[in-house]
Amino acid sequence: MKRTLFSTLLILTMGMHACKPKDEYKERVAGIVSYLHKEHNYSIDDCTSVLVLQANKCNVCNAENLQKIAADKPLNKTVFILSAPDDSITAFINSTYSNQKIFIDEKNIMPKYGLSFIQNLRADICHGELQSYHFY
Amino acid sequence: MSYTRSSDTIPITAQLSFSLFQYKHPFIYFLNADSNQLIVINSEQKKMVANIQIPQSLYNNTDPGGIHSFYVHNHDSIFLQDLYGFSIIDSAGRIKYHKTINSPGLNHWPPILYNNIGGVFPMYYDATLNKLFTRQYSGEKMMNEKGFYTIKVEANMDLNDSIMRELPVEYPPLYVKNYCGEANLAFREMDDSANIYSFMASPDIVIYNRYNGHVRHLTAKSKLQNQGFKPLSLEYSEDMNRKVDHMVENPLYMKIIYDKYRSCYYRMLLNGKELKNKDGSYNTFSDKELIVSVFDKDFQLLTDVNLGSNYLWNYSFATPKGLYILKISNDTYIKQATINEKNLIFDVINFNNGHARM
């Protein structure tokens, strides 16, 4: 009922909906490896959970979603990519994780790598290969 | 038909986060959704000339709060629409009229709701008819259900009797036959006598004469539309990522603007865009190219112009100087937050033709 009432054009406001990831995103999600290497000179040599947080999309990074992400234990290393600077999200990451690394997509380049999603994303990558992914 | 393109900058003296606007020469009214103020800017003097505070009772304790639509008839009759009703205030912020139109039951909404769904269908007051026009839609059906698209898209309320009456205008049949994903917005423009309706997935439009009730169905298709609209499988109705991709890939007809200074209409089209380019890079919604099609008073196509991909099509209006369209800054951060900038930079498109009164 409420969704009918308030569902609005995605361009104007972007809501948060759960969905089952589909294989069609695998190629795009794998673009994380190339993005990190080319744009941030960062290579994933071991097993790492990469979390892409859509900081500039309405309500995607609310407290509830961040808690859901934090509830799932990451791999040995954790890398965050924020789609835009956000002090509160950065503070949450720093208070919740240890040995983490944070990158910010300052030039808004991620979409060109196919990483423009309406949801937050976790990709588990080992030795440069995508093992699995999940949207939050 | 040729056109010229120039630029005009409207300075904003305060941090402004606007969600709705109205142009009424020479003023631009912006609703600052953060402060619940109506900001009035004189576009010729390029300065803010008024700041109308919306009474707290109209946006407090609502879910969600805030004003969803407004229409400035004159400075003493400013129509507001919140989640539950209509109000009229004056420029001092005093409430002169209030009418509840959406009363939720204990656990459900009424079958028909009246509100500015999507933020692209603002209310309108016709002083000759003394009627208030508003978007209506189903309060019971979800947007992925066919039943949602069988409800008439607009109603009006006669201020003499406060009764809502629906208008005989429906979504095009393709919305009932297919699932169109998020390409489901209806737009409505007003000219001197008619309401003109546009739907995202269809080149067809509907024209409703407010004074004699006649309805006409026309095609107002751009010659630059690069492909047909492809419906989406209903299995993706909960997959927001797929629905966004679908919006990128497909041509989308957006708002129509009536230019009373040139007796013509502009129709916005965001052309279809491949998700992946040949060089391996990807496109997003903001990469879609904006086509402006110009139609004469009989909706005969005069010309199409491809303006490229750097425009916020929603923030556009016709002025004596031409068609204003808000331009996206080249700065990527500003691109994400243009609505918070202190200068609004518009492109001014001026079409020259035999119909123009310039």
C-alpha cells in the first residue's frame, strides 16, 4: 500500500528494495577488480570482501542496511568503496571494522565500470577472481 | 527551423534544496523541501524577492511529511497539497482553506488517492472553472498490477461543492497489456483550454478540453526516437537494479511544456541507450540523451533537437526568452548535488519559426 503511494521516479528518489541477485550482474560486479586496480592502484592478491556503498543514493545507506551489512562476517580483508564522501558512513565503518581500507569514488567513475547499482553490494574476491556477490 | 542556445544563471542566495517549482513570469517559485519554504525568485532581477513559510500544521505529523505539490495562483492564493489534503495559504503563510481528501482507514487507504505521485504531476487551479486539478491513482493496487493502470489519471475538485470528479483520461493500453517497469509515470501540462497528458512508455498523448470535455488521442512521436519501447518481464518487478537498467535501455517520453509565448509545445524524450559500449564501458541513466521535439498548436511536429546528456529535464519551463532547461555542471560532485548549488545554470533554447512571437 505504502509503496503504491510513495513509489516515485527512480531518477528523483531512489528507494531500497531487496532482490535476488542474478547472474547477469556477474560480469559487471567483476569490474570491481579492474576499477580498484586502474582507478586506485589497488590489487586484490588474497581473499577480500569488497563492499560498495551507494552513499549518494537516497536511503540506500540507512542505519538498518548498514547493520545488515555488518552482520555478515567478511573475508580476511575488507575494502569499502563509497560512491561519494560521507562522514557518517565513514565513521560507521571505522567503528565497526578493523584493518579495513576505504576508497571514495571521487570522480564518479564507478558507473563506467558497470558498478552503478541501486543497492549496496558485497563482492567476495580471491586472487582477482570474483567468488560471490550479494546485494543489500 | 533553426534554434539558438544561450545560458542564463539564476543566483540562489541561500542553500536551496528544491523538489518542486513553478514558473510564472517573471517569478520562479521553488519549494525548499528541507525548510518547507516557498522561495520566490525574480528571474529578471536575478534575486530572491520573497520567502514564504508554509504553516507547520500542513507538514508536521504526516507520513511522510512535507508538501507534495503546490500551485501559485496569485500571492494571496497559494494552493498546497500534502499527503492528506488541499490547503490554500496567502503570502504571509496564513491558512485560508483546508480540505481533507485522502483519509486512510484503520489499516488501508481509500480505493482512490489524490496526490502528486512521482513529483511530476503538480496540482493546477483553473480560476474560470473554479476547479482544482490533481493526479489520482489507485490506493489499493500496486504499480506492478494491471489494475493500477485502469484507474483514470486525473480528477478535479469543484471548489463550490468540494466534490472530486475524475476526468476521462486513462493510461495507454500498453500499460494494461504489459509490464513497463518504472517507466510508469504520467505527466500533465496545461495550456489555455486543455490538459495534455504524456506517458513514459508511449509516443501517444491525450488531450482533454477542460471546457467542453472532449478527449483526443494523438501521436506525438519524435523522429529521433532510436528504438521502440520494450516491456519488462514481470519477474523483475522486485529487482530494482534490472528496472533501472530497463530505464537506461529504453526510450522514455517525459514531460510536455506549453510555450504560450510561441504557441507551441515541447516534448522531452530521453532516448534509449545501450548498457554497454563497444569499448567495454557502461552507461547509466544520466548518459541518456535528451531530445526536445517542438510541435505546433495542432501537434504537428516542427523539429527535433538532440541536446545531449547534460540536462536535468524535469527543471524546465518556457519563458519569453526561450525554453529554460537546467544544466548539469561538469563538476562531478555538483552533478550529484546540483539541487544544492547556489547558482542554477540554465540553457536557454530559442526555436525560430513562423509561429514564433518574438
